[in-house]
Amino acid sequence: MNTSDWAAFPYQSKAYFYPDEALTESWDTLHRGDAEPLPVSNDILEAWRRYHAGNFAGAASLAEEIGPDAHAVANKASGIYADYLEENENTRLAIYKAGIKRAESAISTHPDDANAHYFHAFLLGRYSQSISIARALSQGIGGKVRESLENALELAPGHAEAHTALGLYHAEIIGKIGRMVGRLTYGASIEEALDHFEQALSLTPDAPIAHLEYGNGLYLMFGDKRLEESNAAYKKAASIKPVDAMQRLDMEFAKASI
């Protein structure tokens, strides 16, 4: 993965640096959303340290050097970078495609690792949004996203980010093709979407992304009928003090969207 041209994280803060034991001591807080176990490898810890500080290029590059055991940090660092900081569409799609391939390999070599499945779904989902949900559904990507998210939650029922992503999966289908067709064709349901969003919010009430995607989901499914609640979710996301670079990017996006 060539990270030499990646843009720098624009919100540098000492608060996002976790030197020495500070990272392990803060691990549960930092990884409440993705349920990633504390690594035993110091090299993988260093890759995550770079990720949390916003050094996405450094995190992804080190993770690539480490190899398959660092698949989660490689995929999260590259995925968040592509989401928020990469302006070139072709480069962004290439990052997603590389991550999808990496996740597929991780599922093969680490089938009991919830984040092998989660990041497969996460990157497929972001790729789908980039090429359009309708096109992605026609290519059968939607079913792969759902399967990987359900596999992740079977392995880690408390995986908040997987709950958020599965809620958004249902919401995007309903928003694109309607409630009835969405249910009959893809098994999408408003009830399931809301249930997954609520579980994510319960597990990670202080994570901007849980509120941000809940707001997105409400608007996709209900439009202006629940616009006030959708806006309130965005305002909540914008008000949360971030604990790392990803949360800062989520918070800033919410703030800019109010």
C-alpha cells in the first residue's frame, strides 16, 4: 500500500497521543466501538497508537509490514482515511478495494476474528456508497455486507460499530427502494434498523459515529417526518469530546453538517 501521498490529519492534538502504557490503560475506552482485543504484539500496538493519533499513513504502512495479524488496524486506518481525507475518487476506491481484498484474506486466515468480518462489511459498504447503493445492490454487494456484519455480531455481540453498520444497511435499502420492496427483496426492516441503532447507542453513548449514523438512518427511512430527531442526533455527535482522531473526524463532520 503506497501511503506516501496520503493527506495529513488536520486536527493534531496531544489528547490523541497515547504514549507507552497510556494506550493499554485507555484501550477499553478507545475500542469500545470495535471490540478489538488488546494486542500482545508491541508492533501492532504501535500501529494502533499511530491510528489513534491520526497518523493513518504511518499506521497502515506499519500494519502492512507486520502482515495478516495487523489486518484490523490496516483496514481501519485506511478506511477512515479514505472516508474523510482522500479527495481523489480513484484513489479512494483503490483504498477500499485493497481493504476488501485484505479483509477477505483475514476472514480466511482468522475466521473467528470478528473484525475480519466487520471490516470486510465496512469497506464493502463504503465502496457501495461510492459507486451508488443501487449499483451495489445490483452487483450483490448488499448480501455480502449483511452476511459479514451478522458474522461479526455472532462472534462479538457487543460490537457497537457492527450494530451501527447493520442499522445503516437496513436504512439505506429502505431509503433507496422503499419499505415493502426492501423487506421482500433484501429482508430490510425499519424495526431491525432501529434495534441495531439503539444497541449501538446503548453500548457507545459517547461515540460520535453512533449518533451520526443514527441521524442518517432516521432521515433515510423517514425523511422530513423525523427530521427534528435526525438533526438532534447530528447535534449530539457534534457536541461529544473526541478521544481520538476518528472521533474528531466524525465530530467535525457532524458539526459541519448541522
